[in-house]
Amino acid sequence: MNTGNIKKYAPRARTRFIETMTRQAARYGITKERVAPAEVRGDVMLISALDGQTHSFSKALRGPREALAKWVTQLGFEQAMEQAAYSWLNRLCAIRFMELKGYLDHGRRVLSHPDHEGGFQILDDCLEIDLPGLDTTRVRELKLDGTQDEALYRELLLAQCHALHEAIPFLFEPLDDASELLLPDNLTKTDSLIRELVEAIPEEDWQDVEVIGWLYQFYIAEKKGEVIGKVVKSEDIPAATQLFTPNWIVQYLVQNSVGRQWLQTYPDSPLKGEMPYYIEPAEQEPEVQAQLDAITPASIDPETIKVLDPACGSGHILVEAYNVLKAIYEERGYRSRDIPKLILESNLFGLDIDDRAAQLAGFALLMKAREDDRRIFTRGIRLNVMALQSSQYLDVSTLWRNLNLTGDWHQGQSQSLFEGEQKELSSNDNTYKVIVDLIERFQDAKTFGSLIEVPNSFEALLKTLLEDLTELSNRGDTIQKTAAKQLMPVVQQACILANSYNSIVANPPYMGSSYFEKSLKKELSERYKTTRTDLYAIFIERNAKLTKDSLSTVSMVTRQDWMHTSSYSDLRGKILKKWQLNSLVQLGSGGFPSLSGEVVQAAAFIFNTWHVKNYKQVYVDCTSKKAGKEGLFKGHRNRFDCSSDRFPSSLGNPVLYFLKEEELNAFSLSKSFGEVVTLREGVHTGDNEAFIRFWWEVSEKTISKECMSVECFDRGKWKWAPYNKGGTTSRWYDPTDFVLAYDAPSRRKMEKIKGHVRPSQSLYFKEGGTWSDVATKGFGVRYYEEGHLFDGAGPVVISENIAKDISIMNSLPFRVLCAYAMPNLHFKCGTIKKMPYPELGVAESERIAECGCKIIACLKAASSYIETNRLNFSHILVKRDVGKIEEKHHEANAELLKTKKNIENLEREVNETVSLSYGLGTMLYDEPSLENNVVSKIKDNGLFSSLVSYVIGCMMGRYSPDKPGLILASQGETIHDYLAQIPEPSFVPDKNAIIPLTDQEWFPDDATNRFRDFVRTGWGEEHLQENLDFVSESLCLHAIKPKKGEAALDTIRRYLSTQFYKDHLRTYKKRPIYWLFSSGKQKAFECLVYLHRYNESTLAEMRTDYVIPLTTRLASYVEKLEQDKEASTSAAEAKSIEKELDKLYKQQAELNAFDEKLRHYADQRVSLDLDDGVKVNYGKFGDLLANVKEITGSKSE
């Protein structure tokens, strides 16, 4: 089946069907805004439309129109149109499937023609068609007229729908159904809904009923995109959570639950050969096998097997269960014609909250049965598959009175009691009490679905009540029939939920509690305390309650995080210790081909609700590929047979089936990390945006230095403290980027915020190691000096020998064990505490501590070459001796390579030592891993783009080639402060920290010219051109594309004009320190202003020194070019000048507009408070600045 055709068609169909239904409703005066009044005069119904005109319709449409209006009022207009759209699409798809399979009684196609493209066979052969309720005389009249094909086809289509009502009532409603009003006209036209359906999905794609599930999946895909990522309303839960299960996974679930139960009793059954995804159980120890034999039933009656899918969607699982059950019945010698009815009525049960899904599930099952029984539609099948219905519109007293169950209705007599007598009798009637209970219980059925629990004790009474209601709906008086039909769905769904089952098979909804509505969250958190964080986990617990006995199975595919996450340790304990896991297939990401990316990492598994100690489960690992999961499963190369009793209990029994014996033993070491070192989470501010900054956003003078305690911090009158806040994975050493507002006023503000906590205060400002609790690149600890605070997302380790413990935690063996225990890459402090601490001798401890110290020292030295390092930054290419930059580049690479090799050797020694201490040997974990540390960061940042950034910093006075580290980095500092630190600078910074970036040379002090001056100063006049050439070539290799014949200085100018600011935003994580003022798209004028040297006069100086002079220079240049154009004798030259003039005219207009805005802001003398952060301050200049939305998150003012 080519699902690509369905994927293209279904979302488009949804939009078109909804639009069509909406237009049809408007014809009858029903819109989102109002329901127009209708008046009946004689045989005519008059409706006043929104356009002021009165439209007339047949009086016969009054009932359906009133029903439609009531339906819209109850549901809401948009939801009603949505339901009508999918109902009609479902019906048309059902007819399409049936006509291609030859399942329609008359044998003709309704939506197409087998021989004539674009034709309708039923229209051609209409005189030979006999459908219930079809007026053959009128058909003949319309056919002979020759001009009434559209009206004739509409009658034939509706007649077909009415005929299918008898066999498929849940999909094809009765004759007077209001939704018929919404069926559009022009059904035979080339652009009709029917034509599009027929043409969009080729006939070969309709051969398997699975097409119905894919249609549903893709139909709601657009709606899913609209609601995902926010709190989900009840009516949107199906769209947010529906996920079509791949067929091979469904077969695994069914064959290893329903099929496995049969094979346990009948091990020689031929059924095994018909189940390609059945997993042969692991070989058990004799005592375990003896226990299994003792509880295995001697025989099974196929008619007693009950299978439930509590979230059945479009019925894929039920269809596969039908196949297995059919084989079981055939094995037992049942007559072929009896089997389908028995399976549908005795064995299969399905519930869903989505009406359209349940319709499709019922249809899929009937079509499956039709393959085996041509007369199935005439056998009066009562399916046990339905959408749960809300009882909120049912009134108990009215229903009870109208049903009159206490009267002699069996004899056809309704006993009329006074209301008081009826009420007195009902209060003692068990049936009445149950009805009251059900109506209360199912108020929110569309939200809670199968999670609603109905006591098993209700089962017998409900069965009797359902039989009575069925009889009343057929034999009762008019009032009783209506009441019975209203109550029957509620009683039927209660019967299903009060029952118990041999197998529960499901792909439940996946939705975290953060997306629950308040009512859902409150109810479920009270009823499911250990699984309340996600619907799928709640369904695991709920499904276990629906089992018939301890031999019953629960078979599910869910997210895989229950296997290892600490928050699911109680659930995991039940599955592994109280219940009995039979088999598990870990799918990882890519298990659902219809989803892209890492959205769902899944596992499929089967468990019983009994437990036999030392029972060996079968595990299949299909995580190694994102695609081809089925092939991995069938390959049997990744099968593991082991008992869950061996999983590390200290970590809450994570499902680590793939561990070698040595690794399991490592988890069993006597001491845990939490027993040896201190591991803690830190501050939760309650409002990170208010209290946390990147250190470069604020004044350097306000950041604390060498603080040992809160008292020391307060004495220094600091505002900000260095802050460990998680972030990307980094190992050994990497200076923190963050600071926290921790002065007394900030602490008092935090204390008033809900969610703020400051635990572990005794550890604040102490030396230690920190890691990111969420890290996509694995676990890694980095050392930090005294004087730091730490965040809840940046837990810390503090110990007497921090170098040793950081070495252990950064060792490859420890990180591998972490990845096993926490494969979701969420390295929670509580789990790290439970990790095993290696048994190291004194000599080994000293050696890895020494290695750790050396690695940290190496990386600390290397970090001085990273621009975002607060302390002692100097560029690796800038040395205090003249020469060629190319030579400095070779020297730098050699230095970095030497550092890398040194660290590799030290890491290898650490890995080997720790591996031996864990009892893992030396071969498995001896490879060093140098990614995710300072050296790799220096290389990744690009030596030459970072060189340009450093030189810009020297122009601004932030850095100096004469002294490492920050020079001017606090608000209000000037050139005088610079000269106070460096009285005789070799390179003088700009007087007002305004550096033009222009694509042409308009100013002698623009960034390009000043860069050339820096190269001359730093490496000498002799090699100036050679050095500029090397820089430009390197920029073309790593930053921008080369241009043939371009001079070196022009290349550098192009980099500065087009790429530098993008690189700057990346380096400074969208919190830039050099701000790009820009006139606009034409780049008439652009300049950089240094945040820390900005003052209220900066804009006026920018205007006076650059913008106004540029206006004059542009005008002069334009005048010169205009003269050149007049004097030119070459057409090509004139055209080239004209092209340049056109650009300059646009730049002049842009510059004039920019100057006007600049003057306005200059007059305002805008001031900044650096403590507010770049995000706030950057937005104060309207659209004078570039990239405003990217930095502030909103458009410029």
C-alpha cells in the first residue's frame, strides 16, 4: 500500500469537507454566528438567511433542519461541522472500499465506473437497481428526462446509504438523519468530493482494510499539529493522541498475547506456524517451568476468550485479533460460516472516545468478517465496538419515567404512576440506582474514556438492563423507544467496562500531564498516583485492572521511558515484581514511520498479572536503526533471554536486559555515589528570565569574585554571582556562561515567587563539579572554582577529593553505566546518587586524581582562548611577536593537538583504572572521548572568525593585545578608563565605540580599515599583504564563499558586512555585546556599538560622525555617476552605471528615513540598565537595530 497517496489526500479532504459542510449549513440558515428562525407556511419552510433574503424549502426538511440546529447548539458550530465532515468522508470511504471489494448487494459501483473514467456505474444501471426505500418510478422519470442526472445520483447515493444502515448502523444513520442536509449538490461534477476521493487514491491501495486506519491517521494530522504542545481540550484529545500502529507491531502484540495463551495450553497447535511475529518463550529452569505448568489451564473454550482494545482507534488491533481467533476456531473444527459472528459478538471488544474512530473500527471488523461470510450483513450482528458517549444531556427522572421499567411493559401495557409514587418506588429499585450511577459516572466520558471504572458487581444487572432496553427499543411505545435508545449506549459501554478480559491489547494515548485539562489532571492524580504523569502509564495500570484472572495478558506499545525513568519506579516495580513481564521489544525512535524525528521512543511488551520468581523474559533490541525495525525484529540477532529479577534494585529496577554479567555486578557494588560524596540540586529561581543573565550582558564590576560565602558576597555589595545552570554537555573544565542576581533585594523578590526554592545553601560558593541534568550528548562533569552558585538544572558534586571524583564521573565506564541507567539523557541528581561507586585502592585513587588535576589544568589553560571566558581571554593567534599569521596558525594547531593528545593519554589511564575497579576489564572502555570539552569548542568556533571578533573587541576597548582579559566591560566606562589600565597601547581603541560596517569604503575608520591596522600592528608591515591574504583565504574556507578575483581586503569587508553579525549572535547565544545598527535591507549604513560603552550621547555621535557625512558623500557619488553616465559612449558601461545608480537611489531613500528615526531616538537620550539584560535593552531602539525579533522574541516597536 502506498500511504503517500493517502497522506496527500486526507488532510486536503478534511479542509474541503469542512468547508463544504459549512456552506451547506449556511443554506439552511445555520452559521457560526446564529441559527436563523424557520417558519412553515403550508408545504413550505421559509428561512431568513444572513444576506437578508428568504429561502424556501420543502416542509419535509423541517425535522432534519431542527435536528441539525439542535446538534449544532449542543456541540458548537465548528465541532458539529468537523463531525459532519468526517462522517460523510467515512461513509464515502466505506462505500468506496465495498464497491471495489464487490461487497454491495447489487454488484454495481456507486462512486465510480469500472469501464468509464469519471462515470458512475450505478447511474448508468439505475433502472436495474433495487434498494430499500428507492422509488423506482421516480428513478425512471429522472432517468428518462435526461437532464436530471445530478438529482438522480443524489437519490441513488442516499438510498445506498439507507440500505447500508441495516448492516452498518453506526456508520450509516437512519433516513431522517440531519447530516443528510449537509451532503452537497453537484456530486457528479469533475471537482466534486466524490471525484477527488476516487482520483486521489488508486484502486490498488483499497485492497486491504488497513487503508481505513491510514486515512484516519492522516485525516487528523493537521488537527494534531494545531493542538499539540498546549493544554488539550477534551474534544481535541483524539487528534492530539491518535497514532496508527504499524502492522508488524500489532501482530507482535496480538500473537504474543491471544496466540500465546492458546499455545500455552496447546503447545502442538498449528497456530504457531501462522504467527510470524510470535516469540518462542525463553527456556526456563525446571522449578520455574513446574510453576508455569501448574497454573496453565488444561483446556480453553474459544467462545470464552475475551479481547479488549480500550483505545481502539480505527480497529487495527481488533482486526489482527480477529485473524488469530479465526485460526483458533478453525483448529477446533467450527463451521466457517459461524466463526465470524462468534468472533464479533463473543470475543472482540473495543472502546474509543472518538466517534469517527469507533465507526471505522466497526467497519473494519465487519469488512474482515465479510471476507469469510458473504451473508454477514444479514445476520443482525451486534458489535461490541463503540465510541464512549457522554451522559451529560440525560435526565435520570425523565428517563426512568419514560422507560416505565416498573410497569407491565412485557405485556405491552405501560403502567402510569403518579410522579410521587414513581419516585418512591424508584428509590428502592436497584436498576434505578444503577442508572443514576451510570449517568453520573459517564458525564465526562469523552474526556476519560476507558479510564472510567465500572464495578464488576454491576455486570449481571447491566446485562439484564441492556436486554430490556433492546426489547423496549423494538417493542416499546414511542416514548419508551426514544428513552431506550438514549440510554442504550451508556449501558452498553458500562457493560464493556464492567466485564473482565483474557487479553487487553492497546496502543494507548501518549500525553503528558502538563497538557491535561484541570478536571482530567485532578481526577487522574487522585486515582492513579504512581502513573499520573502520562496517559499511557495510566492505561498500563488501568488495563491490569481489566484482566479476568492472573493468566490474562496485557499487551501494549507505549513510550519506553517507563523502563528506566525514576518517576516510574513504582510502576516498573509492579510490572517486574508483582506482575510478570513475558516479552518486550524495545523500538527506540523511529518505531512509528508516520512520525518524524525523536518524537516517540517506544517499546512493545506483554505481561501477566501473576509473578513467578526467576522467570526468564525475552527482550528484543530494535533501537540500533531508526528505520527497518521489522527487519531487526525478524533477524533474531538482538534477542536477550534474562530474568527481570537481576535488574539493579538500587536504581529502581531499570530494564537493562542487555547488560553483561560484569556490568550487572558493577551495579551491585556495596557503595553508591550518594554514600561517598555530596550530590545536590540547587536554586529554582521561580523566574529565570528575571534573575539569570549571561555574564557578558551585565557590568563586569557587579559580578562577584572569590566569594566564599553569602556573607562575603553581601559584604562585597555584588549584584551577580557566577552560576552553574546546566546547558550543553561539557567535561572536565568549561567556564560558566551564567550569573545569578543574588543580592539581598533579589533574594527577597525570589522568596515571594511560587516555585522558588534555595536548597543546600551550606554548599553555596564551594569548589566542586557540575553537570547538566538534561544533556543530549551524554553525561559529563566539569570542575568549577570557589565562588559559584548552582541551579536545579545544574546539580553539583562536592567532596574532599574533587579531582578524583570528577575523574570517576567523566570516565567512560561510568558514563556508559549512566547511559544504561538513564537512556532518556535526563541525569537526575537522585539517580546519580544511586550509581555504584568504584572500589579504588589508595594508589589508584591518587593516580586518577592526579590525572584529573592535569586534565583540568590543561583545559583551564586552553579556555583562555575562548572569547566567552570571563577570565584572561586572549586570542590563540595573537602573540607578542611579529611574523606571518600562517605560522601562528600552525603553532596554534600544534599547541591544540599537543593538548588533545595529552588529555587523550590521561583519559585513557582514567578509563582503564576505573574500568578495572568496576570489574569490567580493560578492553571495553579504554577509548578516550575528547568531544564536548574546551579544545573541541576552540576548533568548532573557527580560529579566523573568532580572530575577527577579537579584533573588533580590541577596537571597542573590550580587549587589548597588550594585556589578556577584559579591559572595558562595565557600564559607563570610557577611553580614559582604558588608558588608565594601558597608558601606552599598541593599538588604540575607538574613542566612542562606534565602528562602521559598510560594503564600500566610506570612512577611514570603518571595521575593515581598522582590521588592516590591527594586522599591521600585531604582525608587522613587512608581511601585511601576505597576512591579509591568509586571513581572507581562511574566511573563505570556513565562513563565507570565495569570490573569484576578489582582493583580500574586499573579502574581509564582505565577511564583516554579511556574516560577522550572524557569527556574533551564535557565539553570544543571541545576547550580543556589539549591537548592529542598520538602516535596512539596502545596507546604506550599518555600524557596531559596544553595549558596555553605550551612553545617552551615542546615537547623537553616530548621527553627527557618520550618518550625516555619509548622506553628503552618497549625494556626491550619485552626482558623479550621473555625469559619468551622460558622458559614457558605451551602452554596456551606461547600463552598468545605471544599475549602480538604482542601488544608490534606494540607499539614499533608506538612509534619509534612517536618519529621521535616528534623530528621534537621539533626542530621547535613551538610557540602558545592563541588569535588565540584552533582551530588554535591545528592544528600546525600535527598528534602528538589526535582528530585533531574533534577540527579543518580538517585533521591533
